[in-house]
Amino acid sequence: MAAAVRAYDWASTSLGPIEEWGASLRTAVGMMLSSAFPKCIVWGPELVTIYNDAFRPILGDKPEALGRPFSEVWAEAWETIGPIADKAYAGVATFIEDFPLVIDRHGYPEQAWFTFCYSPIRDAEGQVVGMMDTVIETTGKVRTEQNSRLLNAELAHRIKNILAMVSAIASQTFQSAESKEEAKATLTQRLSALGKAHAVLVEDSRSGASVRDVIEGVLSPFSNFGGRISIEGPPIDLSPRQALSLGLAINELATNAVKYGALSDDRGRVAVSWKVGTPSSDEEFRLAWEERGGPAVSKPKRHGFGSRLIEQALAGEFNGKVQTVYDPLGLRCELSTSMMNVRLDAADPAEPHAL
């Protein structure tokens, strides 16, 4: 960043050519660039941004911030942090630990936490001419602390829910199966899917699991289909109950695709994708399973347990809607809900939704 600062065309900004910078700006920038701690200088009324190498990971994939207004760099969070910057410019330093912010640095909104200090920078006459942002991201620490508080209560609750879910799956499987052999095979596969989804929860350091980990885990037995199954979507975590329900639903859809759908021949393909909004907001979360290129699809005559699991249990866990479209070109199943209902720390209900 020292090289980048030297090479930047500062004459195009309100700071003017670097050779004409005052002593206070030169000193502040020199100290910042020499620091191994994440730091960013915000200078002048235009809030011109200058930062060091340690600050780069905090910016993520944002457009280059050097020389741009700090308010523009963090436009998505400026309503929250702008007043804190105003205090620094008024001569009052602010130190905050584990401050929550929803930011966009990788092309999607994410919840993050930071410990930082906005401190005023003064010139030789004592006038505030800018501020120093000294910051460290604490997202990992905050999530770990949150999860630790939930762990003990969750363990007993999860065991109770797993047993209730196994009982419901077994009961419904034997009721709908046409033979003992079919019931055994179907039950084994469903319990295997449940086990794989639960394994993701156990292996993950958080109390829940990511959508991608759940889907990849459940679809691992179908790896022989290679590139015919695509999985795409941004990182997002689910509560334990949501992870288990999603795992069971994906297993049902994959099994159906192998028997009757896009994976029953050598031409069809399956795309699993999801889109997210701002965490804990009313914006939409949407997950879709889409089949194309396989045999012509028609609506089944019998509405079995698998369909009920997908359309009722999955929708119930996410407090949303599931729509299954039997398009002749390929089946499409879509879950939609609000981001308010997709939460890692969401409390599971006392009893599972009826399967």
C-alpha cells in the first residue's frame, strides 16, 4: 500500500499532490503504513480514504477504496457508522467492541462484527482535519461466543428432535410402502440422508450448518453423476432443524430424479441454487431444485410421503412456501421465505413439524 499511495494521482483529489501534503497528513500516513494493525485514514471534508496493507482483508472484494470517500466505500453501512465518524470530526474519539454491521464486500450482504476506534486527527493548530479508523474484525469470536451459549441447551433439544424425526420417518415410510423390501430400502436411504445432514452439524464448529455443506453431504452418494449436478449459491447458515429438513428434502428430490427425472437417463442435468438477502431482514431467501434435459415430466397420481416432506415439513421449518412445478421439460421445486426466518441462532420449536 505504501507503493500504491506513492503512485496514486492525489492531484485529482482535494488532498492535492503528495509533494504538497502538510506535516500532519504526512506523519499520520507514515505511521499508518508502518503499522501491522488494520488502519485507515479518512481525510478532509470529502472523507478521502487512505489505508494500509492490514486493512485490505476488511475491504474484501470491494472496488478499490484508495482516494475514494469513506462514505462511498461503506455506503451500505454509512447510516450506522456515519454518525460515529461525525463525532470524530467533532473532536470526540469513539471506541466500540464487537459492533454489528451488515456489509457488502463479496457481492452479497453479510453480518459481521468489528472492534474499532474512530479517533480525530488534528493539524498543527489543533483543528480536526481527519480521523484514524483503527479496526479489527471479530466476527469469528462473536459467533463462537454465541454458539457456546447455545450448545448445552441445543444438545438435549437436538437429540429429542432427531428421535421424533426418526420415528415419524419410519412410521410414514412403512405406511406408504407397497412391500417390506421397498420399505426397508426407502427407510435406509432416508435415515442415511438424515445421518449425513446431522454429520454436517456435528463436524461444523458452529451450532448450525451451511446450506452448501448440507446439500453436498446429502448428494455425496450421487457423485457418480459427476458434473450433471451443479450447486451454486452464496454462504449462508441454517439452524439445526432447518439443516436436517433441507437434507431430507434434497435426498427425496435426488432419489426421485434418479428414478423418474433428469438423472434417470444419460442426458439430464440438475441445478441446485439459492439466493439470499440482507441477514435478519424481510428480504427474500429462495432455494431452487431444477431439472432439465431428462424424460418428459408429469404430475404423479399419488401424493406420497416424500412430497409431503418437501412441501409441508420443509416449508414449516422455514416458515415459508414450497412450490413444486411438474413442467414437461423438467421438475422444479422452489423454497421461498424471508431472511428473518433463515437464522443460525433461530430457536427450534419444542416439537417437530408433523411429517
